[in-house]
Amino acid sequence: MAVEKILLHNVDKPNSHKLDTYLAGGGYEDLRKALAMGRDDLVQLVKDSGLRGRGGAGFPAGLKWSFIPKDPSLQKYLCCNADEGEPGTFKDRIIIEKDPHLLIEGMAITCHAINSDKSYIYIRGEFEYGAQILEQAIEEAYEKGYLGKNIMGTDFSLDMYVHRGYGAYICGEETALLESIEGYRGQPRKKPPFPALAGLNGKPTVINNVESLACIPGIIRKGSKWFANMGPEKSPGPKLFCVSGHIEKPGVYELPMGTTGREIIYEVCGGIKAGRKFKAVIPGGVTAPMLVEKDLDLSMDFDTMAQAGSMLGSGAVIVMDDTTCMVRTSYIINRFFSHESCGKCTPCREGTIWMTQILERMENGEGRPGDVEELERLCDNIFGRTFCPLGDGAVMALRGCLKHFREEFVYHVENGRCMVKGGF
């Protein structure tokens, strides 16, 4: 499947992270073009493109920008969410490490659009190498006048900072991210007020993730119609899919939004590893309920995945073959969520631990009658009752397993072992 690369255009070039390489490919010319445009025109251009946030929620980017007050006396911020803590997700990392100036240019254009002169990249604590690459790239951009005072001879000025996180998954949630940057414990805030009105330091703030911001230069260069005409009408544009699991060719692939799961698995990635039989796929990171064979021809976009009872999420496609034990899979996923719960609210703090304990008992052959029903009851008591979506994500992952593979859970309880030959 031949696709023009926009987001991954530079990543295979030698020294792709260097400014000279980026400039040789026309880098920062989109910023120059954007600086000659009015701010309202920039916001409208991104609105017209139909770009939806690539961090998981899929909220329209241009609409989010338009919520920022226009009062020039107000300090405004842009925060780039580079936390990327969702298991199975590694798309933002490749942009950070291989083409950091694409992100910096996208951020600079966004800051001009919202009239912000200060921006932060909140990067996942484990991405030590990526943080170093970003800091070097930002230094290069300052030296050449793409950051700092009076950029490209205009009255637009911008300072950009890298803020390293501390390895907490919850800081991928936008308000917990803000708390962390401010020096507090990473826990979500109550909304409203929303960040667009009261975000970082209580000031209007836009929060977009790496892939979303990396789309901006391409929209400036090729136009909103180009972007809007790629893929489904309500979920257009190029999309980075990071594919892992029992697959012949794992990796990050740039494809049109709306590519089907079957095309990704069998045409792009070469099929199931070692010729095994397909069993299930998680389409958007482990918070997204898994899909089965009958769902493979669905369009991989925000709305279609939601209609199928799952989520496109971060675009992390995790493929599982017929040796996968779904009880063990659920245990591993829920162990992660219980460990990463920030502890702010009881349903998530306690409920995810209880689910993990039950699943661990079942996996160890010590399941009890009623355990499956107890898991379902816990799901009902957690979903929609937590302070932020972390608890909901744990529930949706487990519900997806129970929906399609309930018999495996029952078998574990009744027989004290897995019904799947070959193990996990």
C-alpha cells in the first residue's frame, strides 16, 4: 500500500533530527507562511481541515484553539502532550527522536494562531533519549531564529521548554499534566473550568499531543482541502498506526485515516506471525476494547470504532493470535492500570486492585465460583464513577475480553487452567 508520507517524510534520512536536514526538505517554510496569515484565518484553516486530536479523544483541534480568549493582555500557553504512556503506543516517540523540528514547527504555528509566547513539551520520563534530542533541536531553533524574539523578522516571539515527567501514566491526562508542570503531584483536576479558560498557572492553555501538532505544517503547506479529502469525512487526514504483537512486520506506519484493520494486518504488516490464526486485535491502546475477526473490515477511524464498541484511541494496534490466553491478557492489562492509578478516587484506586487480584487468582488456577460475575459487577461499579478516564479505560479493556471470550474466564474457574493450547 503506497502512501505519500507527510508525518514520516524525514525519519529515514541520515541525521534526520538535525536542523540542516529539516531545512533541506523545506523545513520552517510553513511557519513563514503561517506568520503572514491572520490568527483567525489560521484557526479557521485548521477547523476546515477536520483535524481531530491524535492523542486518543479525537477532539477537533481547530475548535479547541478557538476556545482560547482573544484578549491580548492574557498570558496564554501551549502544552504538547508527549507523555505517550499508553501500552502499545510508540508513534509520538518516532517523531520526537527522528524529526523533532517537525514538532517544533507545528508548535510554533499553533502558538502564533492562539497568540501564545510560551510553550512546553511535557515528555514521558522514560524517554531520556527523546528529551535530549528535543533539547538539542530547540537550541538549534533558537540559534537560527525560529524560536526566541521577533521570529523571522515579525513581532511574534516564542519560548519553548522541555519538561520531563516522572513516569506516571496518569500525566497523559491533560489536567494531571498541568499539575505536574506546575510542580504538584500528577492528579487530574475537576472540570470545568477547562484548560482553554484556566489551564497552566490558571491561564488559557491549549493541550495537543505530538502527532496532532506534527500535522499542522502539512495543513499549512498543502491546504485544508487536501487534509479533509483524505479518509472519512468526519475523521480525515493521515494517521500513524503503531502495530505490535503477533505480527510479521511490527512498526509505525503512516496510512490514511479509515484504513481497515484487515489491510493493516495482512497487507501492510505481512499477516500473523508464523502463519498462526488471528484471534483478536486491540485497535487503539489497551484502554480500547478488543475486536474480533468479524470487525477487521471496519474503517479504522474515530466514529466507526466507537460504533463498534471500541476506540481508535492512540492508534496502537496490538495483534493477538490463537495462542493468546484472554485471562492472562486481562490480568496483565489490569495490573498495569491498578499500578498506575493515581489514587485520587475510590472506585479506581480500590476497584482496579480488586479486579487485578481476582484475575491473578484465576490465572494461577485458584478461581472461585462467582468470580466472573464479580468482575462484571466491579466493571459496573467503576465505569462512569471515576474522577478521570483511567478507571473507565481499565473497565472497557476487561469488558471487551469478557464480551468476546467469556468462556475462557469460565473455563479457568471451572478447570483451574487455560483452555488455550500453546499458552500466551
